[in-house]
Amino acid sequence: MWKRKIGKVLSAGLLSLSLLAVQVPALAAGDMIRVALFIDNSVGYRGVVPSVTLSADGGLEVTMRTGDGATKLPNLGGESARARVDRYYLQALETSDLTRAQQVAQQLSQRKIDASIQIAEYSGQRSYQVVSGAYNTSQAASAQAAAVANATGQQPVVKGPLRLEAGRFNSVKEAQEWQQAFVSSGIPAYPVMLLDRGKLSYALWIGDEVSKDAVQRLSQKARAAYPGFSYQEANSSSYVVLKKDLIGTGAVWKYVFSPNTTLHVEPEKGGSRSPISVEEREGRKYRGSIELSEYKGNMAVINELPMEEYLYSVVGSEMAPGWPIEALKTQAVLARTRALAQGNKYGIANLSDTVFEQAYYGYEKESKDTRKAVDDTEGEVIYYKGKLAEALYYSNAGGMTADGTEVWGNEVPYLRPVMSDDAEPLEKAPLWYQVSLGDGTFGFIRSDLVQLGSGKNALGLREAVVNTENTNMRSGPSTAFHRVLTSLSQGTVVTIIRDVAEENAYSWTRGPYTGEEVAAMINASQDKNNGKRISGVVQTLRVTDRGESGRVLEMEANGQVIKVSSPDAHRSIFQQGGSALRSTKFDVEETGSITVLGAGGKSTNYPKSGGVMAIGAGGYGAMPANGYNDQFLILSEGSKLRVASKQQSFLFVGTGFGHGLGVSQYGAKAMAQNGYDYREILQHYYQNVSIERY
């Protein structure tokens, strides 16, 4: 553990780098920051939704903005509202049967196709329209129609943003009164709020058409039903069409706004001023305001709030509340530096709320101590030679931080490998056992699911009895990353081979993977990096070069170098189900590679054709080791037991969680627990930097 008496922190000489630090426009304390919750800027985080659902205790205040003005919209009531850009969409079904509408919406959701239920009123009777998607053209909507039809058995209809204006009115209420008249005649009609040079007006628009011919046909039908209106093309550039959606059992207003309009949403000033909840962002709540706009063909959802209030949540999202206050202060300075350095990365937003920059999970991640950590370090950031340093942090260094060459392939002058006390997760990890069953099957079981006995087998290994029904035996010591091999009944006797810590932020394993699986992983990565594919099954996988901290710099498969874009990219090669290796500080165990020492010092190396055979002491002929099981137990050098396999497979055994460059969060926690303040912690992990207010 780091002790306070260590004194002077480690440092290193300056090294050259093409980008030493980040130069961004100066910002003053108290500036607002814009965080993208949904956006697609073709860089970094890319995630969009067709519509968004907002709510706040006490209601919402919506302001409509254009390039030449802004005005607050009338309060339509309710604590929730939805919004979407006025574009083409698919109507999968229209029915008066709510249960049927819900079934169809569920069918779409199960296929991961967007679905919501829009409400229409016909002479006091409700009709439910299941709608899906948001498309820039009718052709794009039509292209998705087959997927919707396959999911629901219903042929969808393309709807669009082309409409007729029936007339102007003095209020939303007056427009709603005429809306009912048109709807009762089978003509879709909606109240509309228009903004022209800062002045708000109201209109009634009819139709959801996809072509000018369809608009012309609608005009003829409307003139026949209500000849007293002056029908004309609805061509206002800044507007909000008012529709209604069903959420739960209630109807909420849906603001369908033009691509030239921005909606600014805040908690109602006369209400509780509670944070705004965003349903499509896992129901998270956010301080400040939510801005909705059309950006590069999609709806962008931006949370705008003061920088320091943003950090209240980031500290709680990136480092657990309840950690030592000096560790939380360390995180606050890092997060502030990182946020400031992003500049205007997403064009209309400084950064996203994801780990592409740093995690920001809203108001409910705040706590008293995260707010104190931010307040006590207000405005402080890390500088190197007068410019913002690259603020890098991660969960766990695995004992030593990385050099820049081990991550990006470039040296970083203010980040050199230093010792990091990260072992707390290992020390606190629950205990698992690697066990063997009576039929020779090997696996892992949580220690609390077995009862240790007093007996031992002929090899002196402990025996235990499973104490619960349907106990899972897994391929490794975790429930999250290792598959279930078999389920054991209560009373099953197992032999304990060794004690193992449950996977944690310090230590981990992945695999074992077969040679075929590893070849597929490597070849997928080589295709992306224009590297040479592996021919056939992987028989050998070796680390051929490591950096100063022990992280992997180079690997070979079957003697062939694996091409990577950067050393840290080795993590993403060996993954299954989207889960990459936790760090590049790992070893590869070739479970099928063994050396058998015979008489006279003669040895035989495996794998080789013919497989591994065993000869019994009673003179019986050669037999497959451990019968028909692929795995078997051998007594290796130093009288250590090892589980090996007849077919070559590869087990990754590593330490650390993250790229390893910069501050280890668990290391910062350990230093804080041992009396260091946040400046000393930062200057241990960062050399030759200053911590100043920006």
C-alpha cells in the first residue's frame, strides 16, 4: 500500500510528442457545457432516436427558437411530453382496439424496431395508430416497410410532412375546435404553432402526405367537406405540429417540429424545478435544460447546464460516491480537464454523455461528497507547459501504469510508468473453487455453493459437497463472462483443485478459446487492419514483445505477427459477444501445449499428431488421458497441479482494467486512504504538470 511517508512522487524526463497538450478556446468559470445525449456527427458517439420523451415534476416549459427569434409556447398541461422532427414515418396499424395496437407495437419492439402509439380522435372515439421510424425521404421509409410487415403481419403505410393550411386562429384552443370538425370527416388535422420573426401564431394544418399529388387530392376532399376555408400549401419554415401519443394509459402531447426549429425545454418555472427525465436515456434525470433540434438528418438531444453541475454527476458516474474525498477531488480535476479539452467535438455539443469522452449518467449519480469534491476544486484543471494536459483515467492499472508507447505507440512526456496500488478489488473478491467432477469434467463453482468436507483424495486434494440444487459450474470464476458448463444437483461431490478469486477489476481471465475461435478473431481484426490472415487453425499464440509496465506490444500466431493499429488494440482482437479483454497486461496460457519428460532426459512436446495418451501402472496399453474428456489434470514442475487440454486452446490471464495510461481510479483510492491529497495523487500519476484554475 502507498504510505504517507513515501514523500516525493516519481517523475521522469521530458520526451517529445507531436501532440503534447490540447489548446482550446479560453472559457470562464461558470460557463455552460453542452452534452449530447443523442446525436450522430459521424465521429465518436453515434446514437439517435426517432422521438424523445421528457418529463418533470410540476411540468415542462417549452421555448421555440429560430434564427430570428424565440418565444415561450403555451403551457399545454401535464408533466410529460414527446418530441420528434417532422419527417416521413411508417404507420403499421390503425385500430380502435387498444390491446391490438399494443400487441403490434410490442411485435415491433421485440424485433428492435422503433414503435409508439399515436392517438387520433374521431367524433369523441379514440383510434390508435402504431407508428415507427423517422426518415428523410419517402423512399427511405418504404425501404423499411418490409421489415415492419414481417414483424407484424400488417402492411404499413408511409406518412409524410406535406400538408395544407386550412386557416389561422387566435389560439391553440380555437384551432383544436376546428380540428374536431375535420377529423370527424375523416381528414387528419392538427393544431400548429408558427414562429415568424419572433411572433407566435396559430393555424390548423391537415394531412400527413408524401407527395404533391396526394396533397392535391386532399385539397379536393377538404374543399368538398368545408368549402369556407382558404386551403394553401403549408410552407412555414418554423413550426410545431401538435399530436398526441399514448404513454402507459395516458395521452401526452407530441411536439412535431420543423427541421428549422429548435425546442428548448426546461422544468416549469412555477413548478418544482425538478430535473428533467429522458425516458429513452434509461429514464435518467438531468439538471439544466434539454435542447431538441434537427442535426445532419437526425434529431439531436442536448443537455445544457453549468460546467460545475455537470461534473457533480460525472464524478459520481466515473468513481463511486463514498470513496475518499481526495480520490473524488482527483476525479473532479481529471473530469473537468477532459471536458474542457473536448472543445466543440460534436459541432453543436462539446461532448457526449458516454465513455467516448466520459460517463455522465445524470442527476441521480450525484451525492453530497461528489458535489463537495467538485466545489472544493472549482475551476481547477491540469496544465502541461501552459496547455491542457490529456486527462486520462481508467479503473485499474494492475500494479503499474502504462507508457504512452504501450497504448498509442507514442511517448507522452508527462505520463511515465509508475507503481500503482490497485489490489483492493482482488483482496475483497469472493472466493471460487476450480473443481473436478467424478467423470473428469473441470470447471469453477462459487465457494458458498459447496460444503467443505474433512476428507481428501489420494492426491491430497480437498473434497466438497454441493449444498444447493441446480448449482452452475462455469468455465471461469464469474457469472458475467464465463459460460455455464453444467448444472449440478445438491449432494454432488467435487474435488477442489485450487482456490480462485472471482473476476474483479484487478485480475481476470477470458476463455479458454479453441484454435478455430482464435483464428476467427485474429482474421476479423486483420481484415480491418489490412493485415495478413492466419491460415488454418491457431496452434501457437505468443506474446513476443512487452513494454516497460509489462503490457503487450506485439503478438504472434503460428509464428506470424498480428498487425494492430496501436498496441492497446490487442484488447479488442480477442473478444466474444462484444466483450474485449480488460487490459493488455496479460499472459496467454496454451492449455494444449505441454512437455512430457521421459527417461534419460528425453522430452516430447505437444500438441502433436496422435494426441496425449496415458499408460496405466498395471501394464494396460496406452489410453487417452482422462478418457474421452478433452481436459485432464497433470502434475507440473514444482509439484503444481495444472489443467491441460488434448486439443489446443488459449486462456488469457490478466491484471488491470482499462488502457492503463494516466490515473488509476483504484490507485487514487488507495493513495487517498493513506493520507495523500488530490494534488499529490495527480502529480504521482502525472509528471511535471501544474494544477491551476482555468
